[in-house]
Amino acid sequence: MPEQLERSLARLGAAAQNAFEVARFGGLETGEDESPYEVVERRSVYRLRRYFPDAGGDRPPVLLVPPMMLATEVYDVSAQTSAVAQLHERGIDPWVVDFGAPEREEGGLERDLTDHVLAVDEAIERVRELTGRDVHLGGYSQGGMFCYQAAAYRRSAGIASLVACGSPVDTQGALPLGIPDELAEVAAAAIAGVLGRTAVPPWLSRTVFRLLDPAKATRQQLEFLRQLHDREALLPRERQRRFLMGEGWVAWPGPAVADFMRQFIAHNRMLQGGFVISGRLVTLADIALPVLIVVGTVDQIAPPAAVRAVTRAAPRAEVYELDLQAGHFGLVVGSQATATTWPTVAQWVRWREGEGPRPEGIVVAGESQAGELAQRDGLRAQLSMGAGILGGLGVEAGRSLLRAARSGAETAKLIAQEVGGQLPRLARLGRIRPDTRISMGLLLAEQARDRGEEVLLLFEDRAHTKAAVNGRIDNVVRGLLSLGVRQGEHVGVLMGPRPSGLSVVSALNRLGAVAVLMRPDGPVAREAELGRVKRIVADPELAGRAREAGVEQVLVLGGGGGERDLGPGVIDMEQIDPDAVEVPAWYVPNPGRAGDLAFLVFSGEGERTRVSRITNGRWALSAFGTASAAALTSADTVYAVTPIHHPSGLLMSIGGAIAGGARIALARRFDPETFWQEVRRYGATVSAYTWTMLHEIVTAPENPAERHHPLRLFIGAGMPRGLWRRVVERFAPARVLEFYASTEGEAILVNLSGEKAGCKGRPLPGSAEVRLAAYDAERGELRLGEDGFAIECERGEVGMLLTRLRGVVSISETPLRGLFEPGDAWLATGDLFRVDEDGDFWLVDHAPALIRTAHGYVASFPVEDALADADAIDLAVVYGVDAPEGGQLAVAAVTLREGFELDPVELVGALSVLPRDEWPDIVQVLDELPVTTWYRPNTAALRARGVPTGERVWRREGSRFVAAGRVRAEAGAA
């Protein structure tokens, strides 16, 4: 007993002595020295350390980057677990970026994300200069994210390989407790708003880290207390313990927190692409180098799927994987890091340098691991129309949904199923009346006021914030005012796709003038005449065409503010100093009401050029309708391949993005060669289309950037049924969201579910009421009942689509009154539809385009839809040509899919869904279908060729099709 008591007292005394030392000095003195290093570069944001500077020899350099919250010593915690020491021992030249402790650095707490990435970029260049070799770049946790970002920013230049330890790329996939993405977006924005003005102190980072695995943290504390009497047992892990308990943590600067939260937590742009560094767009898809990811299979902070997501974000990278049964910190510090991580990294570097074999234990990061995220993203895409966009709706949204339900209970039921009962813009949409103040200029001003720091416009490699775009618009307004432009004046805009085009259209709208959107390839003189234009704003490249219009004044905007010769009689608006302009007393920003005319757009060619009038209300209806149906939020980037002078661009892609608070990625032109590259560069989640635009994309060989693409929706109008199916099949989980909008009135149909390819869907709540009325094709007018009212069509019957007049839009047609009840007012859209048994609308034809054949009227769209079901047929278009014997022949021009031939039996089978009198008379096979500038099948060009002849022409004989060559041969024999 005395001996046991003596031992107990000795242990108690040793424990007390060690506890006193810990309390007084923060830990036990281990007697270990840190690894030697030299600071070779000092900058305001970082210092560049070279470890073991006297080692000599031609060693491959490895540059290590720490996370923002941890001290640089994470790579040199102790002699036993020192990453730099182990790399040095294995013939590697270790360098480390030292961000210091921001709370102790001058201006340290003002650093943002860009500062850190540019510091890594600069350090890479400095190491290359000093060593004469490309750099192997490595990072842990957020340090690895910095490495990815810097490599993407440099587009892999000067980097031999990249090693990322526990670095998530799908940052939303790394959220704890399975927090939904939508909730994460709201929470991240709130955190960014609070901490963006201060900082995350070291103690808070340490506490959060420990709370992520409280059981392990408690276990480590109890183990330390249990061994407190045994100094020798404690010393080997003492520096590691001290590092984690306090010495290793540094402050996280507020602006950097805000950047991280907004770009990577709220919007997940590491995975999607399109994040912004120093005003430049960056995407991990630009990384084209070998990458080694170190994955902790039990990592709670960077789960394996989130780390492996680099295979999706960087499809051009050659990605390998090292799996460890370790937690987050254990990947780089501890027994497994000592035994596996750093020896493998050294072997990796040697292998990439051609000095050794591939290390054991690393495998190619294949599709099996990426499948975890593919499945997750598939679910996310299905739910993207749903919950999570509830912010800001409140009670008013419920009222709007009730109003929508009254106008169409079945449609509201479908939308409730598709979007979780929420259309976030219905609240405002439902309040629009003719005298409501609403306009493009007003929405842009509101967003700049509330979220000015967010990015609005992406063009080529640059990003422009909402505040910057709004400031540019105000400056253009001042320029226009100085030249005498007034509210209500019609001003032509002749510009290609560029930021200045959006600026001038928005400025005219903000001023209250009418923007006449002229087509760069259109008949400028004719459009100037129809638009009643006296002056045109053009970009420098189109100034000459603007002069051809013969207007009184040509203004040029864009292309810089230096001295330049734009030709005679041209005013350079870039030379106007907005601060020197005296604003007239009459000017009030954004005076536009819903009923005011805002835009004129054109269609048709030559003398058949037509003008469409668009009010602020009609623009808002389409913009908010698109934003609601597509569930657009600030997390989205809309790839606007249709320019603002195209109705689809003005009303849908650009308009929807503005109404939804999304980013606009403005394409200079649609180019299938660069489509996927730009989708990745911008981080586009939604892409616009028109008609057959996506045909070249879907028939092209697979592009590496296409794999695991970020798109969730294609939005547009006119996509053929067969092309629609192939787009959905090839680019899953992306879906097609097809719209129909009437030229006159407020009819908007949308196929929300996407289940019926080719269908136009149902009326969007908030748009005008629509009905189908019986139509007499022979007389070209509505059929009336005995009571004189129009006859409403039953399900399955073809009729004229009518839209009830509400007074929000400007119309050029005389409304039809007293159609269904005394005093009502309707507009005929000119389009014939049928409604199926489910209540979905199908476009049958434009009434003037019906083909009058000897066997009755043939409508084009049902034939095109039927032909789309034939496996051999790629694209099809139906049109009428004058028959030699009088009347017209219905001609179907088709192209074939590669490797297929047209089989007359299959042709008859596809058309058998239609009555025989509605079949085409002739089917012609073409090598290529002519299309207009915006990919609409050009029936005018086909019609001009007359009745088709040749070996690839098939004529209908009763219920079969016979090759035209065979018909001629049989006639000759007779």
C-alpha cells in the first residue's frame, strides 16, 4: 500500500506540474526546432518561404498553400509530422506560401478571395523564376481550393501537377448535416452580410472545427488528461495538440468570408464554373494538368463525394486519387499523413517528373466515384423548379397563387406539383396594371440598390457587377439627355451583342423613350421607317450601316473613349462627360408604366418586314414569367445566345435573367465550336435556344467539357420534337423548358413538366386568359353559333387561340368584342391550337400558313411532329407549293440521321397517327435544311424551288409513298 500510494502521489505531482506548465505556457516544452526556412519574397498579402534553402541539388519544387484559417505551420507542426521535412528527405524542394496571421498584419482583415488567389499566382511565378522549373502545386482544405483557383486563373501555365488534400469542389455537397442547397444559399448570403464587415476570429474557427466532430474532440481531451502525468507519452503529440487547441488558428478576413460564401457556398461556382477573380471569369474546366486528390473516407468537413467532384468540374484534367481512412486534419498531420500522404506526394512528384514509377495506392479517379455526385445533381435538377426560392414571397405570394388558381385550377395544380407550389415572381406579376410603374430600367436600378456587389453581366472574360452596370446606364442616360433625347421619342438601336447594347437599351427605357431594336443584318432603312426613327445609336462596327438608314443623327456608343474617326456626321457618345451634363428638370428616372410602349422589334425580310410593339407590361409579363417557370435565382447564370434585338433575347433570356436576379452571360454569337467552352467559362446553368439552334450541338462528337456540364435547363421556343428528345437524352439531367408567347396580347404558354416533347404546355399563371374558338379555314374567320357568339372548342378540336385583352399591352390589331359575352374583348393570335385530354396545348399551324390541297387543308406542325417519331428522320419541315393542276401540294422536307435511309414503310407508320387527308403529298430528302439567321427552318427558300424533283423525292399514292423516279419510269414504260 505505501508503494502504491507513493506511485499515486508521484503521478499526481507530475500531472500537477505538467498542468501548471500547460496553464502558464499554453503547453509542454518539447525541445523540438522548426524546420529551417528562408523568406525569399515579402509582399503585403503573403511571404514566400523556402524550406531547407541550403540543400542544394536540382530538386523538383513543390509549393504548398495553407487554408485561410490555419497558420502556415500546418505543414511543419512537429518533427515527426512535418510535411516539408518529409518532402525534403525524399529529394523534393519544399516552398510554402505564408499568409501570416491577418489579425496581426497591416490591412490583413481587409483581404478578399482575389487577394489570396493572386498571391498564389504570384508565388508560382516567383518559384519558377528562382528554380527554372515548373511548379508542383499543393494545398490542404481551402488551400487546395486556392490551388485549383490559381491553376484555373493561369489556365494551367507553369504548373507541373496539382495535389489537393481534402479540398472540396462541390462546396454545397460539403455542407454539414445535409443542409439543402437552397437553405445554404440563404444562410450563406446572411453570413456574408454579417461577417463580410468584420472577420471570423481564430477562437470561432477552432470552436466550429471541434463541433463538427464533438465526440472525437472530447475523446482527445480525455486522452490528454488521462496521460497528463506521463510527459514522455505526451511529448510526441504535444505540438500537434497545441496547434489544434489554439496556436494553429488565425483570423479569416471578412471580405474573404463574404467572397467565399457568395461564390462557393451560395452559388457553388467551384463546381459550375464562372467564379470571378480580379474581375475575370474563371472555371476549373480550364485546368488541363495531372491532379492528385487525397480523400479522407471518414472526412466530415470535406466528404469524399465533394472532393471527387473535381472530375466533373475539370473534365480536361488527368485526375488520380489516394484514399485514406482518416479525418480532415489527419490527411496532412498525424500518423497516416506521415506514413502515407507525404511519402506518396513525393513519389507522385517524382513520377510526374519522369523519375520513378506511379506510386502504389493511387488510382485513376473514374466515373464510379463521380457517379455519387451525378446522382445527387440529377435529383437537384428535378427539384430545381421547387422549394428553396421562397425568400421574399410572404403573404403576397399566397394571394398571387390564389389569383392564379381562380384563373386556371388545373394549371395551378400542375405548377404546384412541378415547383412545390411556388412561383416566386407571381407576387409582383399579379399586381401589374396598366398604370403600374414597371420597366427594365426600374428593375436594374432596384437590384443595384439592394445587391449592387453581385455580378450581373458576363461578357467574354470579364464580369460586371449590378452597381457597375447601373452606373453605366445612368451615364448613358446623361449622354442621351445632352443630345436632346426626350421621353416618348423613338430611338433606333443598331448594335451587336455587347454590354453597350444592353446599356443603351436600358438607358432608353430608364429615360422613358422607345428603343427601336434594329437588326444588324436587317433592312435598316425599312426598319428606321417603320420605327419612326430620327436618330440611331450604333456600335462602332455598325456606324456605317446606321448612316445608310438616312436618319438625322447617328450616335456611337462602345469601343472605348479614346480619340477615333467614326466617319462624317457621327457623334461619339464616349466623348460626353456625364458629370458635365445638366439634367433637365423634366427628367424622372424610370417613369415607364406597364401600359407604355417600350420597345419595337422586327421580323420578316425586305418589304415583308413587320414590326411588333412591346410595352413595359408585356416585357415584364414575359420576363417574370420566364423567371418563375425556370425558377431563376441569383445562383443561376443564363447563357444568352440570342441578342437583345431578338424577341427571345429581350423577353426571355435577358428579360428572365433580370427579373430573376440571375447573371447574364452575353454570347457574341452562337458558335457550336465554343458552346461548351463558354458554358463552362461562365458557369451557365440555363441556356437559351431558338428553333433548331441546338441541332449542331446534339449531332457533334462528344466534347470533353460536355461531360458533367452545369446546365440544368434549355429555355426557348420552337424546338422540333425529335431534336427535343435527343437534347434531353444526351444532355441529361438538363431539361427543355419550351415557351409560346403570342405576338399580340399577353398569351404565354409553358411546358413546365417537359414530359410531352413538342407540346406548348399550359397558360402561365399571371398571363392573360386564353380560349380556343372554332375557326373556319375556308373563310379565314371564327365560326359563330346561332346566338352570334364564338363557339368554344372542346378538347381535341382545332381552333384559333384567343387572349383576353387586359390593357397592359400595346396592340396594333383591333380587338374582337362580344365574343363569348357582351362587352368582353379578345385578341386573335393568328395561331391554331388543339388542347389534349390532359389540358395541354399543341400548336397546329399559323392560320395563314395552312396548306390548301386537293384533299383538304394540311397543317404543318402535326405532320412535323409525326415525322419526328421516325428513327431515320433528323429534322422535318412542312410547307405548301403551287401545284401544276391548281391549288397546293403539301411538301415535307426532311434530313436523315447519320447512317439511316428513308424507309417508306417507316414513313407510313410514322404518319399513321394522322388522318390520311392530313398527310403530305410529297416527302423530299435533303442533305441540309435551310434555316434563317436564328435557326428557324426557311420555308420561303424551299418554296422558291417549286415542286421537288429528283431521286430523293417520294410521292404519296393513297396510303403509301413511292419514289418519284419509279413513277416516271413506270409512266415511260406505259
